[in-house]
Amino acid sequence: MSIPYLGELAGLATAVFFAGGASFFTLSSRLAGSQVVNRTRLLVATLILLGLHLLLYGSLIPEASSERWIWLGLSGVIGLSLGDAALFQAFVQLGTRLTMLVFSTAPVVAAVLGYLLFGETLNAVQILGMLLGLGGVVWVVSEQEGEQRSRSEQRVYLYGLLFAFLAALGQALGAITAKYGLAGDFPALSAQVLRMLAATTSIWLFTMLRGQAASTLTTLRAQPKAFGLLVIGSLFGPVSGVWLSLVAIQNTEVGVASTLIAMVPIFLLPIGYFVFKEKLSPRGILGTVVALAGVAILFLA
């Protein structure tokens, strides 16, 4: 039985879950460090997804062609391992709301990459949407730039912006490669399992090569609250959120799904105000709306 507006509802739910996940991960990262949280939440999310896949499909590991493994594995390493490592560092240095606002430019980055790498065309209205999206982000960020900070605080802020942009780039590249892996009727949950397996394996191999596996466990034992927060964040973000995002992509136009998913900063406005006690100026709110309107125009034009 088909569910009316399944893709649209999944896209909107994705934004809600991503906003919640980002908030829990930020709180956890402030206690245990961004890289500890990133590598641990990948492991936790992978175990949860494997259990769900076994329950729903009767197997831990999805059956897939080598080509699908390559595309989805590459998507996982780029988007969930490298991209999210930058994202989590940005959470700590920039804060959840501003990080996700910069991160919301990922569709714009994907459109530019599509033009440069695949010769995809952009009409005048879509270019206008890109400029609006980037302009809204720059407007909000430039207001923050005007705040009085010490030199060290300013350096942390600028590096936070850099990490947030690198996260957006990773998300864009991850989405492009995932598109090839999702071709056909391949289940969204199975695709996410393959992406998470690749991301988790790569990041933990790197962790062990650097001799940081033991210190990661020591940090988590010393910060049980951080572990609890990252488990909740994993249920919200890489499990429920990403699964729903793939459902959205498969059941509605990519432009519509991307626009709805990009609404995360809107949901983070009240979270930033009530949870993180951030000051919300009219310029910050309006700039966020303008940025997301630009993303909507880009994909719906």
C-alpha cells in the first residue's frame, strides 16, 4: 500500500531528526571531544542498523553487487567518516545552529560539483537560488564576525566556519556517490547499512593505526553522560535521520527531498534559543530563512 506524500513526509521528518541528533552530538562532543564522539556514534549506529536489517530482512549484511558496494562504500567514507569528522569539530568550535546553517549549503555545493564534474546545466533561476542561499549564510555569519572576540576566539570561530564548509563538501560528495549506489529498487535501509559499514571500518582502522582506540574507551568510561547523549544522537541522526533521507530521495523528486531536508536550521532556531541559550537576532533569523529559500529555489526551479 502506497502512502500519500511518503517522500515529502520523510524529508520533513529527516530535518527534525537531524536537528535533534545535531543537538545531542554537540552536547556529547563538548564533554568527550568531537573525534571520540564521531567514531563512537558510527560504531553504535552501525550496530543498531545491523540489528534492524536482521529484523526486517533476515540478514545482517545486505546482498549487493560489487559496483553498489563501491559506490555506497565511497559515499560512506566521504560523507559519514571524513565529512562528519569536520562537522563534529565545527559543532564544538562554531555551535550547532551556525554549523548547520553553513552545512545547509551542501545542496548548493552539490549543484556546483554537478556542473563542474558532470556538465549539468543550471538555469538563471537556479543560479539566483544559489546566490540567495550563499548570501543568506554570509549575512548571518558576517553578523557573528562583528562580535568582539579575542584573537584566539576569532581563530576558533574561523576554523569552525572552515570545518562546517568541509562538512558541507563531504555531504555533497557523499550524496552524489550514494545516488549511483541507490540505483534501481535497492532498499534505503540496506544502502545505509553498507554506507555505515564502510565509514565505521575506515575510521576505526585509522583510529587503531594512530593508537587511539584505548584512549577513546577511557574517555567514554570517564564521561558516561557523553556516551548516553551520543547513543540518543545516533538514534536520531545516522539511524533514523539518514534512513528517512534515503526514503525521501527514493519516493519524491530529489529537489523536493533536498529542500525539506535542508530545513534543519529552521528547527534549530528554537533549540539554539532554549537549549544552548544562544541570542537570536532578527538578522540571524531572516538570514536563515533567506538561505533556505535560496536552497528551495535552486531545487524547485
